[in-house]
Amino acid sequence: MKTTTDAGGDVRLSGISKTYGSFTAVHPLDLTVPQGSFFALLGASGCGKTTTLRMIAGLEEPTSGTVHLGDQDVTALPPYKRPVNTVFQSYALFPHLDIFENVAFGLRRRGIKSVKKQVGDMLDLVQLGEQARKKPHQLSGGQQQRVAVARALINHPRVLLLDEPLGALDLKLRRQMQLELKRIQTEVGITFVHVTHDQEEAMTMADTVAVMNAGRVEQLGSPADLYENPRSTFVANFLGTSNLIEAEVDSRSGEDVVLRAGGGKLVLPEARCAAPTTTGGRVLVGIRPEKISLTHADDAGGIPEGRNRITGTIAATSFIGVSTQYVVDSAVCPEFEVYVQNVDRDTRLAPGAEVVLHWSPAHTFGFDAEQAID
Ligand code: ATP
């Protein structure tokens, strides 16, 4: 069901910034949100994501730059004249009105008399058709948040802005609502811009994620791209766990960079290295824990050629459901984290065991050690 016919255009921010006195909350930012996409602004508290969202909504006046919605320059328009609507963490439903009337509110305010079909469709969209005559306090947190979404969508905004809308929900409900919001966005087909500090939430829902840090976008991309190809240690660490090994460029071999690390040798495709690759250059080599295989030293002869390999000793293991986490001490990296799927588990892999860690160079990424931020 497409409940919105006017899907509108992109959100385009050009050189938009915000300063408060001498403090810059958002540095000049250029950002395009593709039409009909689910876009997440992701970052830690205070990085400027809410300020950016509020500038799109018109709730915050930019210090510089412009905001376009489709072809329209809305920079000077007040919030109520912009074709956007916002859902906040606090649902702000009218407690004395039932669910139907909460959702109908925007239509009635515009003088629309026959609201039954539109409100009914919207309640069906958020799967609350049966709850229409209940009051907000009779619904769960997740249901109330869905009412807030329905109320925000009823006037067919071009863009829906969501500011930490799931922040007040417990983890289980939060996960359900993530899938629910994604389904709703796919059905209505309008642009959603979602602010969150939760990387898993952004990765689950968004087509495109902008990772923000200290008022700047560090990296923009699909969840898979950001996870597989982080271009800074900040993004690598924010979107999951990565082992970072200090290494030094030794030589080049075809498309690869050969590095020395703790007496061993590592290979990194040059295309995956966001650092100068001149001999002697310092590089932080990153590898995700689940991309590493762990082999008992007695079986090391069976490891295929062409893989990066490091020897070490298991320091600790912990069972975490679908996988087991190993912490391995080695001369190359003091506390290597490795996750191995339980199907592959080898009972000899216990604390004290000598092991070889190995992985494909294609899964390795490299950062400039001089510019690394944690
Ligand atoms: P959170 O997740 O905690 O809301 P955020 O990434 O959304 O964080 P913003 O709310 O955009 O961050 O704030 C960015 C920075 O700007 C913060 O350091 C904040 O203290 C500051 N800031 C926001 N509003 C104002 C204001 N009105 N006056 C002064 N500083 C402000």
C-alpha cells in the first residue's frame, strides 16, 4: 500500500553549519539524502546529529548554508511551512484523545472533515487498526511510538525526521520497532532521516548511514560498506570491534603493500589502505574479529598459502552463544580478539594453547597511524 503519492525529492544540505557562540556544533556540511531512502545520522552524544536534523526541520537556524527539499530552498521557511514532520523520542501524544483522534488531529486542523478512511489506512499501516478507540496510556511504549509515526505521516510529509524515536524502549521492543519502522518506510516510500547513537539500529534500518564525529561527517555509505571498508579508526571502532595492529611499510608487491609487524609480515591490498604506503610509513592494520580463523599450531601446515598469519597463545575464551570469543596474546598485538562460530569449535583451543591466527588480506584495512583517532 502506498499511502503517499508525493514522494518528493532529496534533502540537500549545502555548506550548512551551526555555531553557538564560539562553539561549533556542526562544521560546514554537504549532504544529500536520496529520495525515498532510509538515511541514518549516527554518532555519539554531542556529535551534532540532532542539530543537523533540527536544521532540516527548521527548528534550528543554520549559521551558514542552505537546506533544499527537492528543488525548493526551504532555508528561510519556518517549520510548519516545510513539507517535513518530526517524530521525537517522547511521543507527545494527546493523553485525553483516543488513538484515532490523535492520528486524525493533523487532518482536522487543516479543516478536513471526512477523515475515517485516511486514519483507518494509517492505523492499518502501523498495525494498530484494532486499538483505535484506546487512550495512549492503554498502549505499550512501542505501540505509542507507532501512533506517533502514524500521526506524523498522516499529512503526507515529503520527509519524515526521526530523533532517537526508539530511545525510550527496552532492547527487545527496540529491535521489533526497528524492523517495523523499516517496513513502514518501505511501504510509504518517503524519505526517512533517522538520528541514533546506536550503531546496530542504524545498520539494521538504514540504506545509507552518515557517521558523525565532533560536528563532521566522518564517512558516508551503506551499512555493509562502512563495516567492510571503514576509512578511519573512528568509524572502524564505532561500527563494531576491530583489532588494530601497528605495522610499518616494508615494500610493495603488485597491488599489495607488505608490512612488518612484531617480527612478522602482513599483506594489505593497497586499495584498502587509507595511509601513505611509502617504505617506513606507519600504518594501523585493522581486522574484524569474525574474519579471523583460529588454528591449533599443530595443524598450521594445513593453512592455505596467501593468508596473513600470526602466531600466539590463547589467553582467555568465552562462550557467547552463536560463537566463542578468544583473546589471543601475540608479539604482534597484545590482545587479539577472535570470534569463531561454534560449529568450527576445536576443543584443544583452550587457554595456554599455541595457535595461528590467519585471514585473507582482502578483509584487512589500513589507516594512517599518525592520524588515528579513538
Ligand atoms: P545527543 O545524542 O546527546 O542528543 P547530538 O549528537 O544529537 O547528541 P546535538 O544535540 O546536535 O548532539 O549537540 C551538538 C553539540 O552542540 C553539543 O555539544 C551540545 O552541547 C551543543 N549544543 C546544542 N544545542 C545548543 C545550544 N542551544 N546552545 C549551546 N550549545 C548547544
